[in-house]
Amino acid sequence: MKLHGYFRSSASYRVRIALNLKGLSAEHLSHHLRKGEQRAPDYLAINPQGFVPTLQGEGGAILTQSLAIVEWLNEAHPTPPLLPTDPMSRALVRAFAQVVACDIHPVQNLKVLARLRELGLSEEKVTEWAAWANREGLIACEKLIANEAGPFCFGDAPTIADLCLVPQLANARRFGVDVAAFPRLLKAEAAAKALKAFADAAPERQSDAE
Ligand SMILES: N[C@@H](CCC(=O)N[C@@H](CS)C(=O)NCC(=O)O)C(=O)O
């Protein structure tokens, strides 16, 4: 398999964690987002949105959208499972993951922040926007798992929720959010980061890290 990504991309980070948890290897192909390499014509041919990640899977299939990739990996390689078994618990995990992947991340990604600059927002206001988006979403995430014993987001093993949370907390810190306000999220993050699969997927451990 080939994973098209970028060390600092939180959506790529989700897929790197999933691959590691499943014990799968992939060739990592870096696209420098700040240099705009995600918009090169040959890359747009495989990912028309100009986003990373893209996974070129077994048999050459091209998969986009990190959560779709992670769900495919989980179905094609069921062990260890990244979702609980009963339907209600699966829905709760997916809901948490979607707060991050559908409601926080998209409004603070590079393309959106670049557009805000084009529309005249100062660098300070752009950072304020990104911090706001992260803080608002993480407040909800904290509440969603407040009554979950953990130590992971849901239970004693990582799920898709943790795959989304850990990269998003990294983004939140980059935008200056005081994450100490989220003790339950930090508990899940600590449990996750203690696992080699998460540690090896960290941005600073990637070969394209700057
Ligand atoms: N929903 C997509 C989001 C992908 C995405 O936004 N990727 C970012 C990096 S984390 C990207 O490629 N940004 C490039 C840009 O904004 O131009 C997914 O989960 O795969």
C-alpha cells in the first residue's frame, strides 16, 4: 500500500495510527502542503479534492477521506477492532469521531485558513478563528465522554474516536488552545500516546518532519 500524506496533516495522522494498530505497513509519500504540492495535476488525478491522505490500497484501489480509509482498514483487517461490537456503542464512537472530523477539522484546515487570509483577515484573526473552532468542538468532545471510564475515549482499547482525538489535540495546541481545560480528553490522549502505534504515527516521527 501507499499512503499519500504529510507529517503535520492530522487527517493523515489518523490513517497512520490505524495502519500501525493493524500492524500494516505502507510506503509513505509526502506532499508538502505549504508548498501546494497537493494541488499538482498528477495528485489531483487520484484525489480530486487536493487533500491528503489518499491510500492506494491492496490491488491498486484508490481511497480518499481518512474516515472512509480507516473504516475500510478496519473491515479488511478486523484485528484489533477499532469499533465496539454492539450497534449503539459503534454509533457513539462514530459520533465522537465525526465531531472532530466533520465539525472541527474542516473549518480549520489549511485551505479554509488560506481563504480567510485572502478575504482580508489578519494572521491574528485567522489563528483566533482556528482556536475557536478547536475549542468549541473539544468542549463538546469532553462532555461526550465525561461519563466514560476509559482510559481511552470509549473503554480500555483505542477506537476510531481516539484516532481522531489525538491528532486534533495536536492541532488545538498549535493554535494556542489551553487543552488543560479538557481533563477527560487528556486522559484518553495519554493512554493512546503510551501505545507504540500512536507514538510511531506522531508528526515529529515522520521522515518528512521539519
Ligand atoms: N475530510 C478529509 C480532510 C482532508 C484534509 O483536510 N486534509 C488536509 C490536511 S489535514 C489537507 O490536505 N489540506 C490541504 C489544503 O487545505 O490545501 C479527510 O478526512 O481526509
